[in-house]
Amino acid sequence: MALARNRRRERGVDYWPGFVDALSTLLLAIMFLLTVFVLAQFVLSREITGRDEVLTRLNNQISELTELLALEQGNKQDIEDTLANLQSTLAVSEQERTRLQALLDAGTGSSSAANSRIGTLTGELDAEKQVSARAASQIELLNQQIAALRAQIASVETALQASEAKDASSQVRIADLGRRLNVALAQRVQELNRYRSDFFGRLREILSDRENIRIVGDRFVFQSEVLFPSGGNDLNPAGQAEMEKLAMALIDLAKEIPAEINWVLRVDGHTDNVPLAGTGRFADNWELSSARATSVVKFLISKGVPANRLVAAGFGEYQPIAEGDTPEVRSQNRRIELKLTER
């Protein structure tokens, strides 16, 4: 009866499909791992450009390598489980062989059947030992690969730390450059303010401090009546005389201001708040104020002032310097303003 049970057990046990599946899975994992190594080496060989791109790429690589490490550890556990099952089966086979050998020695049962069973179990035992040896070898290889992955992750982390340190250094240099730029800009503004003061001083001298020509803040202001006829944009003789003085002062100033200071003289045209009838040369105060500013600029250019140092702008009645509707207030608001500024 015991021999019959053993034969049924022998017919129901088939180890090879499981071994083949385990080895196939192992080979696929190894091929995938080698592919990942090649891709990781290629990605890591590219030059790190840009802080945000570097940090993102390195973090992604760490995540992928960590996932691969977890996958390989899972595969290692599966192989170890398979090896444990094989070892358990091997132990059972050895026990069975020992029992049959004992029966043979005691002279019970069929001697030839026992010898045949012992031979079969011995062959299976040898095969299982070979499979166990291969599985152990594969586990050792996986351990080596896992160690290599850990070293790769450590290398990536080192590169990430180096990149962060480089970024911190760059931020310090950027802050220093910004501070130096602010200092340089402040110096340029101070230089321009000095030349503006000199320019206004010269204008005050050459224009004899007339009542209808004055300084308001950082601007030199001409009343429109000094330069133009009512409602027109052509400089009258008195206006041309004043602008010739202005042109001489500008030409002298242009020789003194350093070339690196990108200055311009802005000519702003302003009108009062009385609407134009619309039947004359200009449709509204916008057109009149722009035309007057342009006339001044063109006259200064004709007297030798560089065109790239002049700007014309028209503001209509929308930037008054005095509020109200009296003739005196309107006269103050009809004006040409000159401002020396940076472009």
C-alpha cells in the first residue's frame, strides 16, 4: 500500500514547468536591468544644463532607480522562495529515498521496485540540486546587481548635491551682480542729475530768467505764447531765437556727457482745456500739442542737435499744472516742457 501511494505521488509531481517559468522570469529581469543600466549611463553622461532641469532629471532618475531596486528585490525574494520550495522538496525526496532503502534492507516489499524508485529519486535529487545551485548563482548575481544599483543611486545623489551647491553659489553671484548693477545705475542717475543741473543753470543764464520761461521741478517750461502764435505750431521769430539758445546749450552739453550715459531731451507739448473748433488745421488739442512738440524738435535738429537725443510728445490738455478756467490758469497750462532724462 505504501508503494502504491508513492507511485501516485510520483505521477502527480512535475517540477520542471515551474523551474522553466522561474528561469524565464529571471532572464527577462536581467535583460531589463541591463537595459536600464545602459539608459541610466546615457542620461547621466549628458551635461547638466540649467538648475531646474538638472534637479528634475536627477530626481526622476533617483525615483526610477529606486523603483528598479524595489523590483529587483522583489524578484530576489521570488527566487529565494522558489529555492526554499526546492530545498523542501529535496528534503522530502531524501526522506523517501532513506525510507525505501530501509525497506529494501529489511527485505520487505519488492526489491526491484525499491531499487527502481531509489534510482528515480536519486536522479530527481541530482536535478534538483543542479536547479538549486543555478538559483543560488542567480541570487548571487542579483545581489551584485542590487549593490551596483545602490552605488549608482549614491552617485546620482552626489551629483544632485553638487548641483545644489553650484546653484547656491550662482545665487550668491547673482545677488552680488544685482547689487553692483544697482550701484552703477545709481551712479549713472547721479551723473545725469549733475548734468541736468548744469544744463538748467546754463539755460537760466542764456534765457535771462524771463518770467514766461521757468523751471518747474525737473523740467524747463516755456509758455506757448513765447514760441507759437495762437492755435498754430510754427515757431515765431521770438520762439526761434529762444530755441537757438537752447540748441547751443544742448550741443555744448552733448560734448560733456559721457557716451555711456544714454540721455535724451524730451520735448512735451501741452494745451489748455479749451476745445478746438475742429474746422482749422488741427482737429483737437492732441494734434496741436503733438505738432508743437514736433516743431521744436525739428528746429533743434536743424541747428545741429543730434536727432537721437530728442523726443517729442503731445499731452493735449490732460496734464495741467494749474487747476481752473481763468485766463491766467489756461495761460500756465499752454506750455512746452523740456526734460533731460535717460532713454
